[in-house]
Amino acid sequence: MRVGVFDSGAGGLTVAKALLNNPLFEEIIYYGDTARVPYGTKDSNTIIRYGLEAIEFFNNFNIDLLITACNTVSAYALNEMRSKASYPIYGVIEPGVWALTNLIKSKEANILIIATRATINSKRYQDYLKQLGYKNITAIQTGMLVPIVEEGIFDGPVLQEMLKYYFKDIKNPDAIILGCTHFPLISKAISEYFNNEPLLIDSAQAIIKYLKSKGYKDISKKPQFNIYASDNVKGLRDIAKKWLE
């Protein structure tokens, strides 16, 4: 089977890495819309249009499944994309919430959601959690972490100052949903900022368990991996070589 992975840029490589380390498919086709990253600052109509254009790209390949690794696309464009595709499409928001509900049973737990402005404004995470009975939810946009990660800064003073800026008023979360696929790359720094106490929900890892719950099974060989981009594909491949080591 062949799976497509779609992201606004490099962040979805964390999902690709999870698929490489937990092979469920013979081939991974990765497409990063690097010409128009980031999506988190765009309006909903633009995000939907970009998602539909991604479907047109993947129509050039005989894929069996598509994962929209971008949380922002998952928040706004899934229904429209599914209406145009002949294969299943999974986002990363539902698997992230599903993972949290399996790990955090107390509805009184303090849940922190960090994501881009567009994802936070969609209220998709917040609404899912409220529907499931979780009462103490804080959601903050942390969009400036995306370009920091794109620059390959995973620790150090620049990142630490940005974490202080975003988290200065946040007290004792029990769990943090990493609502952007860039953020697993700085999960160690985020965890250490909170003294390694909160449980971090990584949608890249959650999607693997979610797909297995849907009946997708492990295969015995490492998948073939192909990368495409709307701009500077060499740059994206260089990032992949570094991140996927």
C-alpha cells in the first residue's frame, strides 16, 4: 500500500518519521507546500483551497490513503478534501484527542493546547475535548515556534526565551497537546520547561496508534520514501535528511 503525507512545509516530516519507524505501508509520498508555508496565518478559505490543490497533486499517484499532517489543514479542510478524494483521508487532530483520552482519564485534568493561530481559532481541539467532558482547557497560539523549528533550532537561548514568552502565565498543566507537527522536534525543551511533569501528546505518534486501531497492520520492510515540494525541494530533502536520522 502507498500512503500520502501532506503538510504546509517540513513539520509533517515528524509524521513521516513515525511512519518510517512503524512501517504500515510499502511507500510514503511526502508533499510539502513549501512555497506557501506557514498555513497557520492564513484565512479558512485559503487553507481549504490549498488542501484541495494538494488532492490534485496526489491524484498523480495511486495512493491508498492520505494523512494531512498539518493541524491547520486538519482543522479547516478535511471535509472538502474528503469530498474530492477517492481514498480515505485522516487528519491529526482526532488522533491527538483520541490519544489524550486514552492516557488522561480525569475530566478535571489541566489540558494545555499549543498550536498555530489558525488551529487555535478553529476551536477544533477545544470543542472535541469539551464534548468529551474535559473541563479545564487552555489553548494558546504559539506560531512563532514554527519558524524557529524550521531554522533547525531545537534548544538554546532563542527557543528558551520564546517558551518563556508563551508560557509565562501557564501553571502546572497535566498534559500538553502538541497541536502542530513541528512541535515534537522541541518536545524535550517544552517538557523541561515544565520540569518534565506534563504528559506530551504528539500527534505524529498518535496517528500511528490511531491507524492501527482502524485495522492497518505492521509490515516487515522499511517503506520507500519519496519527497516532493512546491518550492525548493532540495531544501526540504536536506531538512529531511537531518531530521530523519
